[in-house]
Amino acid sequence: MRYDVTAIGELLIDFACVSTDGGGYPTLAAHPGGAPGNLLAALSAYGCKTALLGKVGTDAFGGLLLDTLAQAGIETAGIVTDPDCFTTLAFVTLDSAGNRTFSFARKPGADTRLCYAELELRLIDDCRDFHFGTLSLTDDPARTATRKAVAYARERGKLISFDPNLRKPLWRDPDEAKRQMLWGASQADIVKISDEEVSFLWGCSPEEGAERLLRDCGADLVFVTLGPKGCYFSNGVASGTVETPTGIHPVDTTGAGDIFGGSVLSRILKTGGAPGRLTAEELREATRFACCAASLSTQRYGGISSVVPEGEVWDAVRRMDAD
């Protein structure tokens, strides 16, 4: 296969507040992002070949994003440019712990206007794993394009990975968000989900949420991220919790979950094994690497721009092992 992972979904600019004037108005810094882009950037940094299917505007930000993906080693042949809509923008407000509140300029944003007929299906034909999230399920035509792309990938025997990546402001109805999240989980072999998303869906513990995803949704492997507490993993054969490294002082958590997803997927694909049959040792090693990569990313601003070099991740892993 030419690509380890092909993803579909949003590519956008995250505007993060770096200071506030006397009137309370923020000074914003622009960072390239979007969950699939962040995930693929981590995969590319950690030795995988990647491609993205998506849409941006023919504006300055769209051009910058295409350049950023190319510099990150992500194939851009599947990115459509549209002169009739603007590249999606997200405005991120951070608190003192680096936690985020999102506001979106997406009515509509270019990412929501992606049509199935515009997809470069060869990028799915040539991949091992096809990845998607729910931001491309909020609105048509992107919702239909995503659903058809997932069906196309499944028919061709691709691994399917899924990250709900819940952004409540983008959903008109919380129940519709739940329906789309559960549909996505039911299509996937590998699910990466946060403890907050588990609570949103079922109001249960991370362990119970993982069991529901394995038993009721048919997933083979589940990672439930726990924020600064690490990650719980389970494939029905092996399960466990990995903590995050100590000494991390976050300034921006934007993209950390996506970077975890890309990092853990890079290790899973390198094993060459079926996700549902991986051993506790294999899963623990992959999760430890991903926890370190995600934690280190929070010390930098942005999503794509916060992916740290692989050598720094392994240094953090070794420090964890020595503790």
C-alpha cells in the first residue's frame, strides 16, 4: 500500500488568544489545524505515509494550509479548493491550564461543502487504514461524502479508525451528535475517544465506555484518553491504563487528542498485527508512546505545529521507564 493512513475531514485555522488588551479584546495567533490534519501530521512525523481528503477555500488561509500539509509530508492531491466558500476558522480561548473553548466561523465553512464526487478514491484504494471523525458528519454534503467514503473503504477491506472529536457548538441538537458518534463508532475497528465523550454518550466510566464500544458497537480496539491522567486501552483480550509523563506544564491542549490518535496509530500499524489480537505489552508500549507525544505537544501552541520530533518522544518514554 502507498499510504498507511488516508483521512477525510476538516482542515482549518485555529486562532489562539495570546494576550488581551485593556478592553478585553484578544490578540490572536493563527495555527494550522483540524483534527484529521493534526492526526496525519503526527503519523507523518513518526514514520507513516499519509493523505487527506478535504476542502479549503481559495483564500490565503487555504493556500497556507496546503503548504503546511505538504511540508508535513501529507499528500494533498485529495484537497479540493473551492472559490465559493471560505476556509473554516476556529477561535480558541484558553484558560490558565491550557484548556480550550471553541467558537467557529463555519456557516458554511469549506470543509462542510466536500462532495463524494470530488473525492480522490485512489487515496482510499492505496491505504491500509481509513480515518474519520464527526466534524465531517455535522452537515451535508460532507456528511454524505464521509458516509459513502467509509462504506467504500469497508468494502475494500481497509482498517477503519474513528475519533468522535465532539465539538458541541457545531451541533444543533445534542441527540443528533450522539447518533452520529455512535454511527461512526459502529463502523470502526479502532476507536479513540475521550473520557468526556464517553460521559456525553453514556454517563459512565472510561472502562464501561470501552466495553460498550467493544461489545455494542463492534470495535476491535478502544483507547479512552483521560486528559492529564493518561489513557485506558482495551481490545477485549488485554486492557490497562498508562499515565502521562510528569513535569509537563501545558500552555495549549489544542490538538493533543489528535496527536495522541496519530501517535498510537503509528505504533499499532508498525506491529502489523490485528488490533483485536494485540497483546497487553504491545498495547501498553503504543499507548505510552502516544501519551508522551500528546503530553509534549501541550507545551507548544497549535495543532499541526505542536507535533514534537520522534526522538523527543522516545526520550520522554525512557524517562518514564526509568521512574
